[in-house]
Amino acid sequence: AKMVASESVFAIFIFASAVVTGLSIDCEPEWAGWPWIDASFTMVFFVEMIMKLLWLRSGYFTHADRWWHFFEALLVGLGIVEAAIALGTFGVGKPVGSGSSLSFLRVLRLLRLSRLARVCRVKLFAELTIIISGAVGGSRTLVWVPCMVCIPIGLASMIFRETLGTSMDEGWGGDEFSSVPRSFYTLFRCTVASDCIDSQGRPLWQMIGIRCDPHFF
């Protein structure tokens, strides 16, 4: 029970760390206080790792979640390296720096966002895990949705290519069906994007209807 409670508490710190990372990218990125805040989060996650080591002892490396533990230890180590560079190499209270060192720090900072994956394992977010599992499970079905849309459009594009594409005068919409790929693109725009106009912005079907003879329909 204590372990579950601590997981929920540290999940809040994980969210807070992600929010701070986003703020530090846009809001005063050169502010000297960001390295201190990042170092504080690193200290929190380091304390969490020590607590798990004391709680699980040797089971920390043999538990069913040992790969998560190794991953968390890696992130903590990278956080310590980042804090050492930001507060040591460039001086305490000074801007983080520039050039290759700054790029390296940015990579380390973005890697911390991968810790958000751990939130899905917390029981507090069990519903989120169910949603993600459902989305992954339904992805195979979603693959067939474009096929169901593209097959009839492909058949129609060949029909319109053989009729409007060969019989319409240029400038009256027939050039939008001058080839099968272009015919497919035009019909796709009309049915999916509701963007049924020609290259000059004129309503396509209205022009065709005015120009065409009845035997085209």
C-alpha cells in the first residue's frame, strides 16, 4: 500500500517536471533559475530511487519491473549529469551556455519526458492505460478505413478519366480529370475535404454541369 501511494505521489512530480520542461523551452529559456529547478526534480527522483532500493533491496534488480528500475536509474543518472553541467561547467547562477554543450543539455532535458511513460503504470491512471490499449488494439481496424475510402474513389476516378477527362474542353473542369492520379486527387478533395474547386477557385461541378451534354451523366 505504501508503495502504491508513493507511486501516485511521484507521478505528480513527473507531471510537474514535464510542465516545467515545457515552460523552460518557451518562457525565458536563459533564466538562471531553470537549472536549479531541474536539479531539484532530479534530487526528488534520486530520493525515490533510493527509497525503492531500501524497500526492495536485492529485488530492485530481480523484480518483475526491473527493466523499469534500470530505465529510471538511467534517467536519474542523466539528470545528475545535466545538473552537473548546467550548475558546474557554466557556473552557478549563470546562463546555461551555447553551442554543442547547450545542444547536449537540450537532448538530456527532452529525454526526461520519456519518464511520462511510467505514469501509465500507476493505478491512478488505469483508465488511461485502458484507452491506450484500446487505441493500439483498434489500429489494425483503422488501417482498413483508408482502403474503404480509396477503393470506390479509385474506381470513380477511372470512370471520370474516361469520360470527362477525354471529352471536356480545357478550362471547363475536364483538365482536373486529365489523368487517373489527378482524377483521384480531385475526387478525393471533393468527397473527403469538401474542396471541390478547380485550380482557379471556380466550383468544379457547376462548370461541368453547364458545359456537359446529358449523355455524360
